Amino acid sequence: MADICEVFGVTQQQVMGSRRHEEVAIPRHFYVAMLIRSGYGYSEAGRLMNRDHGTMINSRQRAEDIVETNARKWRKEVAHLRRLGYEL
């Protein structure tokens, strides 16, 4: 999580919090996607994030959509995460 927070300029408390503003929600989506990619199940990731598994499914999909569409607004952050070795 530390890498996500550093790249996006947010705190761990913000990522784990309930705010839905884009500047916090997008890093949260990427964190969830990385949890799932690293082997956590949706329910297990949901327990870690204090959310249900359906939210985890949607969150992962949102992160994948950002990467697939090469969303201009988040291009720099995605490139930085890739340089750090994360598969997105």
C-alpha cells in the first residue's frame, strides 16, 4: 500500500477510508486490483478493506478500465506503478 500512497499522494488512512472523491477512490481501486492480482480472494480483500466482495469486484474492474483506456488523467501514475514493477 505504501507504493500506491506515494504514487498517488494519499495516506493509508485515506485509502482505507470511506471517502468517494476521485483523488482517493482511484488509488483505492488500484490497491484492490493489486490485492486481487497478488492472490487475495474478493471476500478476503473485502474484509481487509472493510467492504463487501461486490465492491471489490467493481473496484478491480474500475482500475482495469483506467489502464485499458489509458485514461489521460491517470497515465503518469499508471506508468510510475509499472516502473515499480506492478502488473496492471
